[in-house]
Amino acid sequence: MSVALFAIAPVIIGLLAVSAIFSAAETALTGASRGRMHQLEREGDRAARRVNRLISDQETMIGSVLLGNNLINILASALVTQVLTKTIPGGLGVAAATALMTVLVLVFAEVLPKTLAITRSDDVARVLSGPTEIVVWLFGPVVFAVQWFVRKTLKLFGVNIDMGTDVLAAHEEIRGAVEYHHSEGLVESGDRRMLGGVLDLQDMDVSQIMVHRKSIEMLDADLPSRELVMQTLAASHTRLPLYRGDTENIIGALHAKDLLGAIAAADGKMDALDIAAIAREPWFIPDTTHLKDQLNAFLKRRSHFALVVDEYGALQGLVTLEDILEEIVGDIKDEHDLVVEGVHRQPDGSVNVDGWVAVRDLNRVMDWDLPDDEAVTIAGLVIHEAQTIPEPGQTFIFHRHRFQILRRQRNQITALRLSAPITEGGEG
């Protein structure tokens, strides 16, 4: 037995070495940093270019490597089994070959190379990208045929898989990386929210961040010009909708800079101004517009102010470029902004909140994590969870917070008190 094993030992060692290369390549190429590989490719690194080509079709790459690895391991196991069954009678030879190859493959062809590949993913991926490309070229057609067969088989059971299944992987990979590094203490909470805000733009629409129509500062075009000028100067915003007769009848958007220019041109004679002529044409957008699309529209149109309407054309609110940027960087304050409008902290750690305050704004201010999938405002969140319109004095516990209804006007919750997050052992 020993003579036969020694005779094939170099072959087995060679096969295990090739299997180790396959295992290391699989682990390294799936774990390599795509960002670093793209940067190295831009700097002219050919190995990084090969890595990017391989991971661009990851399914074919992994399938080819696994196919090669299985062929090598099966061949090595078959050789050892053939030798041992000739020298050890009965089923003991098969058992001995199985035990021996299990140890050898596990230690030298799996654990050892994969451990190295995990610790040095980028370097190992670049070194092994050349041999892996050859393997993919050899086994690619076989893998494609296997993939086609698998898809057709799964389709018989109602499972449809196509090449576009993984289109969201990039965003989810980035989000997962941010969350992981935040949990490890490598990404601060502010940076985590900022990066998450960028990723959320494509999943949110303007109705989730707009200023509700009840909170919009508006100007009545039928008022005297001097009074309109004074209201504009007293307002906390530089762009104001101008209506005539009814607040739904928006005839323009007045910019404070345009107004001051008109006053200067009229030598300060405010009573002679035609405010409606100074106002710009209003820009109406549907409430289903995605934030990412609206951000691009703001930049392309070079306008920072849009009025939001529903499918019937009724005014729902307004959104500005600043509102979208605040979803990324948090509240942007200037000397005219009110400090956390609608949110009033209490000495006991609770907070009094106006019902119209957006859930996302409260989360940013208090560093909480109340859900905003089903409701935009705090009042809407309570109504959604309670499945009723609560009465003043009622208290509910949702999402680790105690919600106490303070005031209600008709069917609208106008004020609430929220406790600090409740821990498992009591209140936080």
C-alpha cells in the first residue's frame, strides 16, 4: 500500500495544489473590493482589469471555477480510492480513501487557501485573475449550458430566473457595507445617515418630504402691493407661491430677489408695483415623482422650487432643492430658520411634537428609528398603527415609544407627546 501511495503522491499533491488555487480564486474574486479594482484599472493595472471582467459575469466565473475544482477533487479521490481498494480488502479501502481525501481536501484545498484569500482578497484576486480567465474560457460554454438547464428546470416549478435578477445588488451591497462598518464603529452615525440618504433617493417620492399645503406660506395677489412686499420680507422663505381668489389657484411664484430688483427699478415706489407681473411661472410636478428624478430636474432646469399636485391637479404641497439635499445631509439651517420647528424637547427625555412633523425629520432630530414606510407624518403613523383616529388623552405604545395624544382638531391629530425609546426592562 505504501509503495503505491508513494507512487501517486506527486500526482495527488499536484491535484490538491490546483484545487487550492481554484478555491482561493473563488473566494478572492467574490470578496475583492470592486471600488479598489476599478480605481486600479483606471490607473492602468491589467490584473485589476481582468478581475473586473471576471466579476462582471460573476455567475459564469463561479460556475467555471466550481466545475474545475470538482473535477480535480473527484479525480484525486478516484486515484486514491483505486490504489487503496487494491491493497485493502472489502469496503475498508473505500472508507480509508474517503477519510484520507476528506482530510486532505478540507485542510489543503479548502480551509487553507480560502483563509489566505479572505485575508488578502484584492492581492490574491489580481494574482489568480489570469489563470481564472483561462478556466472561464475553457468551461464557460459548459457552465452556460448548465445555467440554461437549471433555469428551464426551475421554470417547471414556477421559479423564473433571468439575467436581470440581480439589478439591485450594487445598492444593497453598498447599504450592507455601510451598516456593517457602522456596527463596527468605523462609520459615524451622521455619515451613515448621509450615505443612506443618497441610496434612499431612488426609493422615495416628493410626497414624502414635501411641505404640506397647510404649512405653505402663501401670498394673496389681491392684496395691495405694499402689504405684499412687507409679507414677503417677513416670510422665512425667499420663494413664495402667489394665489388669486383661492389658495388652489396658484398664479405664480414670487422670488424675494426679483421683488427687490423691481423695487429698486421703481425707485422704492412699492405702491406702483405689479406683483403678479414680477412673479415667475409656477412649476407643478406630480406627487409620485421620485426624489432622484426631481433632483436631476432641479439641476437641469436651474430652478429650486416646485409645487406638488395629485392626480386630480389639486395642490398637495411644495418641494425645494433644499428639501432634497436635507434628506442627504440633514437639516440645513440659516439665520432665518426656526430651530426644529414643531419639535419641543421635555426635561424628562420625552418630546412634544406637532402632528404634521415628518417622521424622517423627527428621526433625524432625535436620532430615532421610527418607520416611515406607511406614513409621512407622526400623526399619520399613529393613525396607521391604531387603525382609528384617537381621542385626546389616549396613549399607545408602538415601535418602543409611548405616544400620548395631546390635542385633536376635528379628524386631525395636532399635538402628541412621545417618550424616549422604551428598553426591554422599562423606559429608556
